Amino acid sequence: MNSKEFTGELSRRLGYKNKDAAVLVASLVDIMAQELQESNVLTFQEFGTFEVKKKMERIVVNPVTRQRLLVPPKLSLTFKPCPALKGKVKNEDAQ
């Protein structure tokens, strides 16, 4: 499902116009991005948790040249689904 399909389904389920649903989705994404940039954790009941985690710097070795390289620290976005969502996906997969 792409963004346009998602917006269409959302507008159908909520009885909104496609334009209004698109504004709603854009606002949601903007708010989520802003909160994650501030390193806040976003938790949605019955869905899961979004979190920005910092990966520490580390040393890796190039297997061909045996040269050691320093990989700088970086931020990584993680998502952990809630148990209810995992159960729904597993039940759908089993059918």
C-alpha cells in the first residue's frame, strides 16, 4: 500500500474528502518527525513504539586490506510492534 492508497482508504473509512485525509496524514507525519527529532519516544496502543536510538562508534576491519576503520556514531529509527499487533500478523500469516 502506498501513500495515495492509504489516504484513499482513510478518507473512505472516516467519511472525509481525499484532500482532508491527505492533510491529516501529512500533519501526523510532521508531528511524528518533529517528536522523533527531539529524541522523544512515540508509543501507540495496539500498534507499537517508535524510538530514535544512538549507535555508538565502532572499529571495523576491511577483510581484504586488513585496514582498521572507525565508523562514526549515528542515530537509528527503530520500531517495536506491540504484542497485539504481532499476534494479528501471525494469525493472518497462518491462514
